[in-house]
Amino acid sequence: MTELREPVAPYGKKTITPAEYLEWERSAPEKYEYYRGEVFAMAGVGKRHNKIYSNLFGRLAARLAGNACQPYGSDLRIHIPENTLYTYPDISIICHDIVDEETSDEYAVEPAVIIEILSASTKNYDRGDKFRRYRDIPSLKEYILVDSESIAVEAFHINAAGHWELEEYRSIKETLTIRTAGLMFPLGDIYEGTKLLK
């Protein structure tokens, strides 16, 4: 299934500035993504997506308590100045104090890890255009895609040569490694309660 990403037109204009986007979205009832002047509605998520998010975010928050690297949920807007993207990743791990960032209070920059939970309507975008845009983030070291329809995790990381390398996990007996945070999570824990475990 391919997601149709039709832009919306705030202020009745086809393209708007980042400042107009931020002002407009403050009163918008839903979340929107901004890229090069255009605004796109973010897709809704299902129960299985939410369960996977709860499993993973809860464990990350517990394991990273007191750590320099902290997880943030999908309410934190991430901005990529290098290509203009404003978006809301499912989970971001940021290894500095975002309160002390010299940026707007409305977004954060420089995540070290981004985790997206795939659904039928978003997986092509998350694997394609969105990953290309995320790769413009200088601080990004890992990009992890967790499927919500089957037991499957794609974990990209930057290797010693500076290239993105893929590791795939397809079994509940495998363990996902998040290198930047120094953590390991059995896939059985990530998919607990989803009815996908056999």
C-alpha cells in the first residue's frame, strides 16, 4: 500500500514559510509535517502500533533514566535545518539536554537515534524519502524501523567507514541492539501483547 501524501494549504496558500507553519500548527487539531514550504498531515496509528510504542518507549525510559541520552516520544517535533523538515518521529533519542538547546521551545534538533514504527500507510515513506531526509542530520547515528504488521525490525547504523549499514531482525529469539544508547532489547519484549508472537 502506498501512502498518498497530499499537501494541505494553510492560510489558503500552497507554500508557506517555516514561521507560518509553526504559528498555524499551534492551533491545528492534528500534527503536520513541513517540508520545503509544503505541509502534510501525519497519518494516524492503530492499536498494534501503539502497543509496540508503549513496549519500546517504556523500556527505553526505564533503562536510560539518569543517562545523558534520553528518549522522547512522538509529541516532540524534530527540525532538520539542513533540509527544512519539521516532523514528529515515533521515538527520538537525544544525547544532550534539550532544555538548554539554543533553539525554539517548539522543536528539538540533533537526535542521535530515530525509531519509526511502520504501518501499511507509512512504511514506504519511512523507508524512502523520510530516511533520505533524516540522513541530513549530522548527529544521527542510528535509524530503526519496527514493523507493526509482522515481527521485523530494520536497524540502520553508521559504520566505521561512515556508511549506513543495515541489520535485520526477523525472530522473537533475536535481540535488537541500540548501539548509541548501549542497550539491547529482545524482540519478544518489543512485540509483547501484539498477538504477533507465535
